[in-house]
Amino acid sequence: MKKKLLIVEDEKNLCLLYKEELTKAGYKVTAVMDADSALKEIRSHSFDLIVTDIRMPKKNGIELITQIMGLRKDVPIIINTAYQSYKHDFMTWAADAYIVKSASLEELKVKIKELIG
Amino acid sequence: MIERYNPLLHEFSMETSKEIQLFSIIAQSFFQPFSLLDNLLVIMTALTAGHGLGFNRAMLFLANGDKLKGEFWLGPASAEEAESIWRVLSTPGIGYPEIIEHNRSLLNGEVDTLSARIKKMSYPLHKGESLIPALPVSTNEIVLVRDARNESLVDNRFREAIDTDEFLCIPLLAAKEALGEIIVDNAITGQPIRNRDVELASICGLFASNYIYTAKLQKRVVDMKKVAAMGEMAMFVTHQLRNPLVTIGGFADQLLDPKIGPRKRKRNLQIIRSEIRRLERTLLQLTQFLRVDIREKSSVDIKEMLNLVLESVRPRIDSLKLTIDVEVEAGLRFALCDPIHTGEAVRNVVDNAIDAVGNEGKIYLRAYRENADWAVIAVQDTGPGIPESVKNKIFESFVSTKEKGMGLGLAYVKRVMDACGGRIEIKSVEGQGTTFKLYFKTQPKERGAKK
């Protein structure tokens, strides 16, 4: 059975890129572009891992993580952001990994593999 | 019965005591905008102004690294010059501003022969082996030299320059940091330096130290702010560049896959192209922001400028369901500003208004005469308004209420308005909308005025 990933990324092109590349890497990928859509997906489906951006319109990734924790879903979360600085926000410590976006998706793929195989 | 006194002692008469005159001059400097040179000049003035008030001449050395360097020397070069200076300074009705003005002209003018003599002087500030004038700073002592000709502790070159037997050295120190030294003498009148003079001069030294120290702290704060701003800027730029780069890199990697089909190849190239355009826009915005440099202002036809702005935002307005209502007062005077930057600034404000109202709403663009000298361009929107918490920060760079904003737009607008000698005002009520008012200085329409 393929592992299921949820990608939350508000940049259209990046969202597409992650979906394609992670599908190619052998995962079943659902990609959404904002936190509320992500919550809707999480409530109705189960995922093996969530990858989320932080700086997004309306609800940001940190609020999303807080709400996921409130749902008591035991799912690993990877933060994937362009900012180094959110590492100082202690709420990001709740995530299982913090990745600064890079043109190579290797780090992201390696972290996903580490966490869920 | 009441008696009335002027709260500021503007006139210095012979009868007023030395101390009162001294404190009066220094106290008045507290009400001036802080400028180190002016404030030090005040001290030097307090030391030398008036016939019987203080010393004849005062020189200032400032510490620069481990060297004590000559800055300026205030006072007459000869007895004749002394007469003329003191005549000016004892004119009835002369006050603090006149004295400062006089001293400034001394420093800048051709009469300044003394300063030229000490400008090139520089003495190392080593503990133990230093000679006067560096000695008092090294040991933190006030030193009164009585017989300079026969005193081996006085540096030879300095003895020649000051050319007088008796002088007083007051070290300037704060928080154990050597800041400089003031040296005063009575070379013209030949009056001996008394204990009372030493005491008064040492008080002046304390004031001067305080001024120099404050200026140093101020500079440190400014430097720190600059570093902080640079850091913030670096962070934003990194972020603004990273997302498009990640996208470009990712889709370029896919292109390297030999199995990629023609359709996907074309799509990837299109994505890469659009991301590169985005990078270009970001860089353009940044350079535009960094390069606001308005040297010359010209008369700009406000109506014409607004038409250009409207033309450039028209496609955005048409793609949304919003209306823009424009009204320009007839016979509006020309604005004195930079046509290109100002146009860009107004476009930024209008763009913000469009962002604020979103898909449906109304924007009012007004240009009218405020009074004889000022014209206003007002941009009002029916958007959500600016949250109270960010209202006083919106003109700072890298502050944005938009998730994708660079936070440069309004900072840029403010810089342009400042550079044009105009100003910007903002009124915003949460839930009701925002109005930006740009104030421009105007000038009458002239034939042949540069457009």
C-alpha cells in the first residue's frame, strides 16, 4: 500500500512540483493550497504524513499545526518553508522536521523516508 | 507687588557674575537641537565669551582611537582682533544665537587662523610616558601649566604653537573612556588663571564630556539600527528569491529527465519563464526602493500624472468587479515633485487600495487644492481598513499586512514624499476602509514649465 501524504503549499507552481515529484517517489499525494482545505482533508481522510508551508494567506502553518494537534491525529508533520526564522517560534518544535525550501527536493524526500519509510 | 524677569538671560552685562553667565549660555544649549559641534562650540563660547567672563582662547582636542587630535581653537589671534571680537560680543542685546553664529563664522571664515595651527596636531595617548597636552587625558587630571617655557613635561611643538606661559588643560572623560581635552589660556590679557577659573573650567569640561559621550552613544544606536534593518532586509530578500528559485530548480530538474514528454516540457518551460518574471519584478521593486534619489523637483501636472497611473492599473481594475471614481479639481496647480517617482508612489497607493477592496468594492481617487500652497491626492477605499496594531508601522520597510507583500510599497511612498518635501497622511477605520492623502507643495501653472 502506498503511503499517503498531504502537502500544504500556497504557491501554485510549487504545489504542483511537490505533487509530481513526491508521486514519482512512490507516494499517494494530496496537495492543497491553504490551511482550511488541509483541515478539511485531515478530518475526512487519514494521512501518513503532512508537509506544510508556514507563510500562507489567511491561516498560517503554525495555526494549522496547532489545530491538527487539537484534532489528536497522531501524524508526523514536516515544516517546509522559505524562512529560517520560524525555527525560533516554539510552536514549530511540535513538528517532526523543519526544512528550509531548496531547489533540490532531496532533503524533503530523505526526511519523509526517515519518518514513514 | 510683583517683579518680572525674562526667563532666559539674553544679555550679558559686565555686572552679571561669571558663573551665572556661564550657566546661562550652557543652559540655553539644552533647548537647541542636538548637534555635537554646536554644543561644543557653546562650551567653548562659555569659556571665552566676554571680556571679564572667562578665558581668552580655548582649544579643543578630541580622542580618535589612541590619538589625541586637534579640532579647533577659538579666540582672537592678537590683541587687536580680541578688541574687535569682544566689541561684537559685548554689544547690548546680543544673545546666545548671535554668539553661536559668530563662533561658527570664526570656524568657517578666513579669520580662523588659530584652528589651522592645531588641526595638524596629533599626540599618542600612551599611559606613563606622554607629554602635555596628552598627559592630562592619560592620567585624568586637570593640569595647570604656569611656566611653560621651563616645563619639560610640555611638548616642544605644542609650546611653540600655544606661545604662552600659562594655560589650563581639562581632560574630557566619560565612563573611563578618553574623549578629548580642552585647553584654555589668557594669552591676550595676560591675566593669571585663578582657582575659581579652574573650577568653572572643570564644570565646562564635564558638560563637554557629556556632549561627546551622548553623540557617541547616539551614533552607536544609529549603527545598530542600520545593522538591524540590513538583517531584516536580507531575510526578506532571501525569502522573496527562494520560492521562485525552488520552483525554477525543481521544474528544470524535471526537464533533464529524458523520458519527459513534449507537453510537459512546454508546461515546465512556461512555469520557469513566469517565475523568472516574478524574480525580475521583485528585483525591480527592490532597486526602485533603494534608489530613491530625488535631487531636482519639477512642476508636474497632477491630472496628467493621475491619468498615467490610471492607465497602468486599468487592466487590474477591469479584471475585478470594482469601480474607481476619479475627480480632479479644475484649475489645480502643478505639484512640485519628481514626476516618475511620484507617479510610481501614487500607483503604489492605488494598487494597495485595489488589494484592500478585493473583488468587490469602490475606490475614490480625488485631487484637490488644500490651500494656496498645497494640493492633495487622496485615495480612499472601502476595504477592511488597517488593523490598529500595525497602523503606526506601515511606513516602515519590510512591514506588510499582505501575506505575500514585500513591505516596501508604503516605505517607498513615504521616501518619495519626504524627498519631494511633501507628506502623507492616513485615516483608517477597521471595517470601513482607508484613506491615504498625499500632500504636494504646488506652484502656479506657468507657460513653459517643465512637464
